[in-house]
Amino acid sequence: MLKIDWAPASKKFENNAPIAQGARRTLSMTQLTLQDAAKETVLKEQGLNDVAEHAEHFVSVMRRVARKISEESGFVSTDNLRVYADQLGIVPHHSNAWGAVFMGKHWKVVSRKQSQYPGNHAREIRVWRYEP
């Protein structure tokens, strides 16, 4: 565990109590190991598999649409898929179902971009290509 000793730059409040002038605090940070990272990757994959199982119809329809868009234009993102989902009137039961669409060895990330979908608040999303 890494411990850092620091002093606040100004008098602020912590838990509604003033911090005394010159007081020092100790921050603790646990360093992640490669085993932790591997475990997190496995848990992420299990979570996506669970979501895909419960959203089987949504994922299969969106995969077909994604593959068609990728073959026609060379790439596809969830922003593209959201347009089709709206037109088809289908909604995933969980927001992680969007990521489950691109599971599998044939989907490759080709770039990243800011999402144009308002609900994504301009966050970065992946741009994919289907490679048979």
C-alpha cells in the first residue's frame, strides 16, 4: 500500500469540521497488480456475457445491423446503431447491451470518437470494423 503524507493548501472543511492550519493528512492507495487486472478483465467479460444472454434478441438484431453498416461503410459505432434501434423501436434492457453487440473475435476497434448521442454526454466511444 502506498501512503502519501500531504498538507492542505488552504483551510477547508472535511466532514463539516474545519481542517486545522498546518494539519497533515495521509492518503492511502492500493496498487493494482497484474492479477487484479486479469481478474477485472474476466469479470468484465462475464458481465457482458450475462447482459448478452438477457438481451439476446436485441444483441442479435443489432449485430446484424452493425455488420451490415461495417461492410458498407468500413466502420460502425453505437451511435449508428442507436438510430436503427430507435427506428425499429427496440430498447435494450440494460445499457451495457450496446457493448455486448461487439463481442467476438471478428470485431476490431479502429478508432474512437466523441458520441453524438445526447444521453452519452459527449463521452468517448469506440468505432468498430467487422473482419470476417
